[in-house]
Amino acid sequence: MLDSLNAYVGPAAAVATSVLWTATSILFTAAGRRIGATVVNGSRIILAIILLGVTHRLIAGVWVPPAIPGQIIYLALSGIVGLAIGDQALFTAFVLIGPRLSMLVMTTSPLMAAVFGWVVLGEALGAWAWIGIALTVGGVGWVVFERPRTPTLAQGPHRTRGLILAFIGAACQAGGLLLSKQGIGHGWLNDEQHLSPQAATLLRMFFAGIGFLPIYFVHRVRERKRLVVEMAPRRVGSRRAGYALTICGAIVGPYLGVWMSLVAADNAPVGVAQTLSCLSPIFILPFAVLIHKEHLSPRAIIGALVAVGASTLLFFAPA
């Protein structure tokens, strides 16, 4: 009985990640329009490191996780690729095309994650799982290529740039999750040597902060030289509100969300964990209407339902 319940720990953590990402996307979109995507990205990394460090101290009794050099390398790469570069691209996409379309594009990351997991870790998925992934990607494509008559933020002049950045974010997230799983110890270390997901998250976030520094310095240099091309809608709201929203988003996303994503990766194949972590497009639909005043066409709703509904095949798909 206990073993059967343990089989659902990974998928359940992945679904929880989706819920947390939904809240995060809304909070960081609002914050990014007030203080900019780069400031949001840097601030949430700093806050997450503090929260994760204190949590690890309370749980394990030490500040620094007992990782070996190989684990540190994997987690460092994971933090730089997935959280510094990938999230910078995603947060910019939030501002350019809105959270709904950005998160929908992110549902393509499971296909990349499944391929990475198959090639690197030998995680073979069954036919039903691949069908679920294919339908998920198909639903996303159906929505992305829609051209509604009434222009919205997602259909504005920055649509192409925003979509490219969202796809970059998806690829980086998939690669980052794989590297995180290897950083925990899967595929090359005994179970006794594995790091806990919480400890791995702390190390991953720490190196994300280091990887973000060049991004921040380039942004500052371009800003000072007035070489920044206006890529996003005009900023609205106060900076104070922007920082408050960033703090809330940091707790929900980089702290709890990334932690849950590694619990999922630790207890489920990478492709399954990544797919079930990408259910946000369905959760975000009512918020897109109520908060962002988006008009959702039948095609947008059906596409999201197909993409997210198909991903549930991975919950019960036979191997």
C-alpha cells in the first residue's frame, strides 16, 4: 500500500509545482511591468537563497549541503541554465506577451525533457506517454499560431520576440531539470549518496545567483549608455508595489515551486515530472480573463484543454 502511494509522490509534487508556477507567473508579470524583468529575476534569486538557506539550516542543522564535487558541478550548471538564463528569458516573455501564452509555450519543455532523460539517463517512456507529450505539444501549437481579430498583448508587436524567449525558457527549464536530477545523484551515484531535493534546490539557486551576475551587469551597462531598445509595454504602477509583488512571487516560485519541482524530478522520470509541472496554462485561464482582460477564443480554450488534458496520460500511462 505504501509503495503504491509513493509512486504518486513525484506526479503529485509536479502538479503542485504547476499550481505554484501559475501564481508565480501572475505575480512576476505584474512585478516585471513595474520594475523590469531583470530586477525581478535578480531579486527573487536573492530572496530564494535566503529562504532556502534558513530552511536547510533548520532541517539539516548545517548551512552548506554535503555535496561532492560532481554534484556541485551538475547543480551549478542547472542553476545557470535553468534559473539564470532560462528564467530571464521567461520573465521577459511574461512582460512581452503575457503569462497565459508564455506558460502555454512552456508546455513544450516536457518533450525536450523526455528526450534529454532518454538520452542521458536512459529513462524510457512508453507509447502512451509519448502520445500524451505529442498531444500536449500539438495543443500548444494550435493556440500559438492563432491570429485573433482583436489585438491583445499576446498578439502585439512584440509577439515574435516574446514567443522566441518563451521557447528558450522552455528549453533551458528542461535542461535545467535534467541537470538537477543528475545533481541529486540519479544515474551515477548510490541512493545513499543522493542529496535531498531541498539541499539540491539551495545549491542550484546559489549558483543561479552567480550565473545571473553577468546578465545584470550587461543590463546595467546597456541602461547607462541608453542602448536599451524599448522591448516591452510602458511600465505601469509603483516600484514599491513591484518589489512587494516580487517578494510574494519569490516565496511562491523560487522557494516552494523549485523545491517541489525537484521533489518531482527525484521521484518520477524527467519527462513525466516536466509535463505535469506544466499544467499552468489551464489553471491560468480564469486569471487571464479577470486580471489581464484577455478575450479567450474557443480555439485558445480548447488548445489549452488538449495540451493539459493530454499530459494527464503521463499520470497513468503504462510503461
